Amino acid sequence: MTTRFFGAPVKRNEDRKLLTGQALFIDDVELPGMLHAAFLRSQVAHAQIKQIDVSRARKRPGVVAVYTAHDYGAYWQPGPLLVPPPPIPGIIFNQRTQVPLAKDKIRHVGEPIVVVVAESRYIAEDALDDIEVDLEPLPAVVDIEAGLAAASPHVHDDLDSNIAAHVRQTKGDYRSAAAKADLILKRRFRYEHGISSPIETRGVVAQWNARGRHMTIWDTTQAPVFVRNGLAGILGLGERQVRVIAPFVGGGFGPKIMMFYPEEVALPWISMRLNRPVKWIEDRLEHFFATTHERGQIHDAEMAVARDGRILGIKDVFLHDTGAYDPYGLTVPINSQCTLLGPYVVPAYDSTFTAVFTNLPIVTPYRGAGRQHGVFVMERLLDLAAHELKIDPAEIRRRNLIPSDAFPYKNDIIYQDFQPLEYDSGNYEPVLDKALEAIGYAKFIREEQPRLRAQGRCVGIGVACYVEGTGIGPYEGAKVQVQANGKVSVATGIGTQGQGHFTSFAQIVADQLGVDVTEVDIVTGDTDQFYWGAGTFASRGAVVAGNAVNEASRVVRQKALKLASDAFECSEDDLVIADGKVSIVGIPEKFITMGELAQRANPIRGAVKPGTEPGLESTQYFGPPMGATANGVHAAIIEVDPQTFELKVLKYVVVHDCGTVINPMILAGQIHGGVAQGIGNAFYEKLSFDDQGQLLNASLADYLLPTALEIPRMELDHTTTPSPLNPLGIKGAGEAGAIPVGPLFAQAIEDALELKGKKIELLEIPLSPSRVFELTRKAEIS
Amino acid sequence: MQPEPHDIELSVNGTTYRRAVESRILLSDFLRHDLLLAGTHVGCEHGVCGACTILLDGSPVRSCLMLAVQANGHELSTVEGLANSDGELHPVQQAMHDHHGLQCGYCTAGILMTMTAFLQENPLPSEHEVREALSGNLCRCTGYQNIVDAMLAAAQAMRTAAP
């Protein structure tokens, strides 16, 4: 091979389309005769529906149809359970999935009640004002603790409480561990995540072809194959009659998986009924209620520690807000429960959670998917222990790291992929060392901090560790095909939302087939191009689909060598694949191009040997036995303005190990973006609900996504511990940047303001200038 | 019942368009769905995210905060007009490619338009000035760092290219 693309910072194939405005996003789909849908959504969180009058809306010129839940007839069904509960003994799980339109009862603000279809979106929205809905408001369940009180109203009337799930997992014996402890620390932690808020909202376009009896759906989904299969089922069609296309998608971060959103169910049905294409694009206000959130947990956690700082055991009891429905099962709280353990030896663990229904939008995974919540609890407990035991915060972490000879490391509890939580490989101490060196840890504490403090500046340091279970199964597949023009086409079933799959997968193919990376065209997210797959989530695209692409390319390579050896009547060992052709070693002028081989693989005349498949192509699948565990350390030096409590991040370091790296440029981009979302979560973004479940800051002017002024420059470094679970040695990296930022900020802000000396502890996320001010004021007053 | 349409004439990327539009049609919707210039993206429809930024007579504006009728008689530039007619990328586009300044690419058009105007005004910006100019455009994928680097590189490329 002349050039090796795998591992190189190859610039992206997909950029040109995106930079010139030529990429097709959902709202760019324009079809003749297309109608537009708008949804009437509840403005209250909890209510009985008494009556809906749509008669005036139906009469408005330009309105084509208006549908309520009753018009759906038998089509009205609660959505499927996307992820069933894992096989954990004693688990309680109450499945209550979302409905396509509210029928009798409203369970959260923004729940759709009526859909209007009109000649334009403007007219459809006009008609929403014509609809009269008579509601009897009910008291709302907003607070998860209050929601468990006997007197609380019930989100689901057929349940005798608001308990969605109850799960206990244990490792070792916490009680005996605690009996041996020199110190037991017990605290209450609150961690709120937020909304993913991709800059492109969601959207669906459905086009029914009555003559062909075929449905085409463009959907901003992260999981097009699941959407196809599910919609075919409820529409009464075969899977082959439905094509789902996830075009260029403007950011996903998790919530674009949740199926089925009411709009995904509505649009194809409407298109079939009216026999016209119909489009719905979510507006930003809708996004705040109609797209899933990831929200809060309250942890009552305790850590049993030995005098030398070693963790003897952890007990954690937490509440998890699942929102009005639980279609995504227990993925988020299970992730919290499992990821809390981090890169540390924890001999005893006793973790129980209760998931609680509330009258708030549905909770499903958003980048990190509950891992943040667990990491916050662990990292803060370690900080508290370090302080009590007078051990340096970085040192207490080092003393507890799983040693490099202990892998694969078993944790005796069940992870979100239903497999035992086992870390496949890792070498944690060098990651911590590199991070401490890059941030200048020792020098900062010894020299810089005292010097800056003497100048009256409030500057602190933080260091936080995490692991991330990535690359879970079940499987992905890929079809690699050399075309007669020599270009290679690759199709895979996952969707793509900016992760650079058009380039990273092309790098894998280019190396195997000896072509340039720009000669490889990748198709993702079109179910007619690739039939099977699961989707893009859990940092699994590169791991699972990447290995399928590699396997299919490898088989195509073998086929190419076989064809060429037949053509040249030589041994395959005498052949070399490079520069788009196969040539004889040492005789470069004796060659045959990959395009010619593709033609030879599909002859017009002559006999094809038995057992031979036509075409220079292969379809292969890859399914890992379990997820691959990545790890990392973030460190930061943060200055706090003691008057305004605004932050300035003076230095931010990420050292990360995600196994073998396909494209370090794309990887860095993933880390940068993850950290930015983590910073938003830690200090800027907060969903503010009132006690009736109204979101008070449902606009981007009020819900603060960080800008270029809030996000610091980041310094990145990597170590490489390949995963033994896949041939390429890859671990996922998509969520890593977002996971440890909360505890890192809390630690650094405490240090900057010397809060430990004032007996102030930052045990909640998100923080904000006003919240840090409140907490410090409260302590000063008391 | 149907509102009276208004005749408007405007230029986009050097091409003149004449259309009859309802007074309430947003400029962003007009560009995307009437003129089929869908490279301008809409992210929030309340003027915060900056994805829909275009140039109106050379100055960046949010096309979601303007009505199409208000653009009557004006010269507009959108992302479709940035590369030259041979397809050669504008230095700002090229730098975004070189520095991995885009991931999903949805906010990109607005950033390109905001920053081309900014770099014309300030050909030698500091990193902080770039960050300030960029702070009216939200990006959820990149963490901004590579965009900032791209803009500093683009500024240099534009200075070198300018006589």
C-alpha cells in the first residue's frame, strides 16, 4: 500500500457539500403537491381532556385535514418499548410509553393533541388557533421526591404510585466494608442534565406512492432501520414497502433516536390517507417540549474509605426523573448506576434506584446518557474523602485506579447492553500522569496558585477521571462494492449526524482496497441502500459499523486478488493492491484496475464457476460480545471573579484513551464538542420548571447554550490501549468529552474560592454564577 | 381571506428574482422554499442561533428576523454564492475544511456568512476578536475551537491574497 489512511488526520469527504450549501437536510426535501403539518400541543402539564372542537379549523381555507386521537381509530396505539429492562433479579418496571396524540389525558406540556394539515405551514399554524380544547387541569407531578409521596397525584391513573422502575444491583458486601472503614462520607447530590438542542430541530417528510404501494420517509433519526421496521408494522406494510432515509442530520446527541415520536407516527399515516406528501419541521419552541430531555437525579450516596484513601465500598440510593413516559426503558439510570464505579477498584457496591414518572417531557439518553450523574457522585465523594483525609485530590484518585494487570476487569453488575459490566482493557495511570503533567498540576499548587492568591485572584484546579462503556452491540453491517468506474461504494445502516463517517469509514476501505480516500463513497441512513442495522448511539458507530466496513473491505480485497490472479495466471502472493489497481510485484506496468476487475466479476458471456458470486462486493456484519470501555482524565484551571462569580477557564486538558484511532482530527472534534456540551451542562444550561410543570426558559435567549466566548481552548492528548473485542481495536469516543465536566468544575470552583475552608460544598449541577453566589451567601449568613 | 401578495424584486448572489409574496413570509422561508436556495438554514426562528445569517447589502442579518418584503430592492448574498464560479472555495470555506471547523454542518452557512463579513471589516483579528464575532452563532458540535483556528487561518489567507 502506498498511503496508509487509517490513523491519519484525513480531511473530510463530506465537507464540500456542507460548505457550499448543497447537502440535503430534512427541510430541504421539496416534493410536488407537498402538504405541511402543525401540531396543537398542550399548554398545561397535567389535565383531563373534556372536549376538542376542530370544526372551525377544518373550515379555514387552505386546511386539508385535521385529526385528533379519535380520528386515528385503531391506528392509535401507545409506542413500543424501545429498550426492555435488563435481566436484573428483582427488577420492577412499569412500561408506560408515549401515545401518538393525547386522547383522554395530558401528561406533559407540549404533548400533541391535534394535527392540522394544510397547503402551507403558515396556514396550518393559523388553524391551530381555531381549535378549542376544553381541559380540566390537574395538579402536576414535577418534583421527583414529592412524586413518591402517598398524597401525590398520579401521572398514570392505572398505577398506584408514580414508580416507573425500581432496581437494586450489588457487588460484594457493602455493610461489612463499611464496618471496616476509617471514614464514611455521606452526602446528597443533585445532578440535572438538559436538552441536547442540536441546531437542526427534528423533522419528518412522508410520501406515500399509492400505485407502487410504497412509503418513503425522510426522518432526522439516528436509527433509520428501527424506524422502518416499526413504521412498516403499524402501517400494515411489509418492511420492503417502506424506505426510511436519514439525510444529512444537523446534530443528534441522542434524542433523535427515540422512537416513535408522535410526529413520526402521524406523518406517514396522513400521507397514506391524503395520498399526498406531507412535511413537518419542529420549531425551536416545540423542541423544548416535544423532543426528549435528559434531566435530574437525586443521589443519597455514601463512601466507606480506609485511612490511606482506598475505597472500601459505596452505597448509593437515587431517584431518577423519567418524565411522563418511559419508552427508552432504563438505559439512563443503569448507565448512572454502572458508570459511577469509574476507573476505580470498588470492592463493595450497593446501588438502588427508583425511576419516577413526572408531568414533564420524556427522558431518553442525551450524550453521556446518565453517565455524568454517576461520575459526579463518585468524583465528588473522592474530593470530600481527600479533604477529610488530607490527601491530595489527584493522589487519592491514583491510589484507587484499577491496576493495568487487572484487565479484563469484572464489576459483577449488569450494564445497559444486558451484559455483565466488564472493562475489556485499560491502562489508567499513564492517562492520569499525562493529564497532571499537561495541566502543570504540581507547579500550579506549589507556585502559581499561591502567587495568584497573593494578588487577590481566585484561581483553582480540578482533575476528574471517568470510564465510558462504548461500542455496544448488537451489531452493524456494511456492503462494500467496487464499481466499474473504479470508485468504491459503501453502505451501512447507521445514521450520521456530523461524526465524519463519510471519511473515517472511507479511510478503513481505502487502506484495504488500495484506493484514495476520496474514491470511496459512503451511504449511511438509507434503508434501501443497507437493510439491516441498529443505529448511531452509545458511542458505537466507529466501533461496530467501522469493524463491519473493515470486514467487508477485507473480503472484497480477497476477491480482487483472486480475480487478478486468475487474469494474470499467477499466485495471489505475487500481487500488490495500490493506487486503484492490482499489479504484479516488481512489474508495475503489468496491472489491472479495480474497475476492470469489477467488470470481470460480472461477465456478460461465458461460464461462471460454481460457488462464485458475481460482483466485486461483499456484505459483512460485526457484533461485539460486549461494549468496549474507554477512559480519560480532564483537568482544568479555572478563575472565578469573586464579585460576579463569572468563570474564566485558564487551561483545559483532556487525556483520553479510546483504543486505536481512525482519524485523530475527527476524534479531536468529538472531544471538543463533548467538552463544550459538558461545560454548558456544568455552568450555563438549566431547564427551569415551575411547580406546574411549565418550562420557564423555552427559548435559546433564555436557555443558554455556550458560545465561542464561554468555551476555552482545549489541549488534548491520548494514550492507546486497543480493545481486544474487535479486530480494529477501536473504542468509542463520542460521549467522552461531555462526561466528567460537572465534577471538574465543582472541584475547581471550590478550590478557586477556597470554599472547603468555609464549609461550603458544591454538590449539584448545573451551577451558574447566581447559584454559586447563592450557595456562598447562604453559608455566610448561617 | 387570502392576503394580497406584494411584488418584490431582489438580487441574490448576483441573480435578480421577481416574485409575488405574502407580507408575512419570512425572508428565510422565501430564500429556502421559494427561491430553493436551501443552503441557508433555520435553527431557532428567534434570532439567537445565527444559522440563518445572510448578507444584506454586505452586512450580516438574520434572515429569520426579516420579512421577504423588507428585502425588496436589496442585494443579498448567501452561502451558495461564496465559492467562485469554477467551484474554488472561498478562503473562509477552505479554512473550515482544512481545520475541521464543521461537524454536522447545519450551523456552518451562518458562520461562513457572519465571518466573511467580519474578516472584511477586520482583516487582522486577535483570537478574542474572532471569538467575539463568532459569539452570535451557536454551534453544538465543534466546541468552536477549530472554527476559531479556521478563521485565524482564513484571515491570513485573505490578507495574503489581497493586493
